[in-house]
Amino acid sequence: MLKLKYTIPLTILTSWTLLGFKRGINNYDYNYNRQNIYMKDDVKHPYLYSSRIFEGLIGSFIYINPVLWPIVICKEIFRLEVNIRGMDDVKKEYHYNSLL
């Protein structure tokens, strides 16, 4: 059994990694929807789950990388402030949905 002193850091690392995965998936969804809205022809690109998962893995690696933590933490504080203030129009912008 894992001791309590190992359980808490492991839980934090796992949840931080899953948050990066979720942010990567949100980034792919935002870019996909924005790309299909601004297309001039009627041909839409297919929604690829493999690309969505790959974008989620990129988000996980960005969130695990300690060199990028200052940028990622600032972005998460920005997202927290947007959610607390209830600024729903900001949630549709590129800066909110981008990974970095």
C-alpha cells in the first residue's frame, strides 16, 4: 500500500496531468469549431478523435513540464478569475481556449 505521504503528491500530479489533457481536448474542439465556422466552401473537415486525443496528450505533457509551469499557472489563474466573475463571453475567445 502507498503511504499517505506518497498518495497526496501522486494525486496532485495525476489531477494536474488530467487537467492538461482536458485543456488539450478543449483546444482541439475550439480550433475545430472555429475552422469550420470560417470556411468559405461547404466542405467541412471530419472530426477526428485520434487528433483530439493527441492534442490532449500534448496538453498533458505541457502541464507536466516544470519549465512551463509559470505560464500554465498564470493561465489557470486567469481561467479561475473568468469563472468566478462569470464572464461567459471571454470563454469563447482564443486566449481562454489555447494551451499556452
